[in-house]
Amino acid sequence: MAVTRSRSNSVDYAYSQGLSLPLTAKEKEGLTVSADVPEVMRAPVAKGDKVGTARIKIDGNTYADIPLLAVEDAARHDLKTSAEKVIGAWLKLGTKKTPRVILPEAQTP
């Protein structure tokens, strides 16, 4: 899933729990699993945050809804990472290479 306002451009997600069902052959044919997740989320996203729901249906009837959880963090931009992205995009104009800009760390007194 895409993430805006973050150094990460995307976050992976996983089922929060497993599900075991004894199904007949006919029920297996009618089994569907769909994921309801937003196309884009805004940072910050923390590992373990609910980002959507998986819906398990058998013959069109909802059997279970399982939460989908982020498997990693997507921290919100700070001033440093925002500046790196802006300068990097500016330097990239007119070139085919993507330069990596690293700003010096702020010195503590």
C-alpha cells in the first residue's frame, strides 16, 4: 500500500491471525478472499497498525473479517528528509540518474 509524507513509499501488510476451515469441495469452489485497504495512507504508520480488513466469503456469505496489520513502520517526514527529497528531485531534473542527497546531521551543543 502506498504511503505519503514518509521516507518509505509503501508499507506491506499481513493478516493479524490465521484461519483454518474444514471445507467441502463445493465450499472450496465458493470461497473468496478480498482485501479492503486504502490505495494510499498518510504517514505515520506504525508496525501493528490496522490498515484494512480481509473478508472471507463462502458462496457470497461473509464468514469472517480479519484485520490486516502493517508489518513495518513508515515514519512521517521530518525537515531533513523533506529537504533531501526536494533537493534530490531538483538535482534530478535534466539527468537520467537519481542522485542521493545526504544532508549533514544537526550538531548538538
